[in-house]
Amino acid sequence: MLINKNDLPLVAMDFMNDTHFEDTEIINELYKYILEYEKEQNELSLKNLENKYKEWITHTENHFETEEIQMREKGFFAYEFHKNEHNINLSEIKELFNNFENTRNILELKNYFENNLVNWLINHIQTMDTVTAMFFKTGMSPCSMH
């Protein structure tokens, strides 16, 4: 297991927490397939990895889109900033997949998962998502509270 859902920070909106829990399930399964492919590079391990990675991309797109729709509807003050973080992450994970498809370099994927992904996810939840969820719940920026 790469990340335990209990290690994730919780935010003020259940729908966001639920999505983050789903993220960890997919990420953990995908990481398992990365390790399997690293150990034994065959057609089955490749297919499992590719299918799960595509599922992760789709899930991430839907995750980000759901948050962005809510941010626009509620007039979230930092919408562009938060959306930009999503765009950067999505483009990064798509580029990694494209690189893997072209090179079959499993170490690049493994390195990203072990050294970047978990840190990014936790940091994003602690910063962007925490502020956004609080705004969704109260209509206020945490910066305006004393």
C-alpha cells in the first residue's frame, strides 16, 4: 500500500473526503500494478497497469471537474488558482503515462508515485482543498476569520 486513507487530512465537505478516499484506492491498486509490472513485464501486467492508469486519469478528471463546478457556482475567490493546480497535476500524470507508453520505463512511474504523488496529494488537500471546502461550507475565506 502506498497511501493509507487514514493518513489523508479531512476537509469540511464530505463529498470531497469521499473522493479523496476513492483516489487512494485507485492509487494503491495502480501502485500494486506498477510493482507487478516492474517484477514481471508481460502482457497481463502491462494491460492491468494501463487499464488502471486510464481509470485513474478519468477519475482525476471527474474529481477536479466536480470541485471546479462547485467553485464556479459558489463564486470561490481562488477558483483560477485552484483550477491551475488541478491542470498542472492532470497534465503531469497524463505526460507520465504517455512517456511510459512510449518508453515502458517503469522506474519513472514508480519514482513519481513513491516520491511525488503522495506529497502532492496531501499538500493539495491541506492547502487548496481545506480552504475551498471551508468556503463551500461557510461562504467565507479562512483568511477573513480572526
